[in-house]
Amino acid sequence: MDSLAMLVSEGFGANPYDGGLYVFRSKRRDRVKIQTWDGSGLVLYYKRIEGQFTWPPIKEGVMPLSHAQLSVLLDYAC
């Protein structure tokens, strides 16, 4: 989790402790990690699926997602 927090901070220039959700996918698109700060510590959500996540196009390494887009991403795999 510390490595992901450092990536959020140094790689994206964001604050990993701001309560936002930071979503990372594996190269094979079959795993996703979501990191957030809940006020008392870092929380990591990890999901692995059979198949691949349908991932929207990414520009410059960062892509903002709405709540609805995140829900669809985690609920659907092709």
C-alpha cells in the first residue's frame, strides 16, 4: 500500500490521504486495486476476475472516473 500511495503522490501529483479513490489495473487487465484513505488508515480493495476488465482509454497515465463508471468497471468483465 505504501508503494501505491507513493505512486499517487509522486507519479500523479495527488494526495493519497485526501479520501479519493485511486484505481490501478494490472497489465493483463484481470486485476484491479483501489486505494483510499478512510480517515484512520489506508484501505486497499483488490479484485481478480476470470477474463479481463473492460477499461476505458487512458490518456497520460491518469483517468478520472465517475461513480457510475467505476461501478460498471467493477461489475462487468468481458
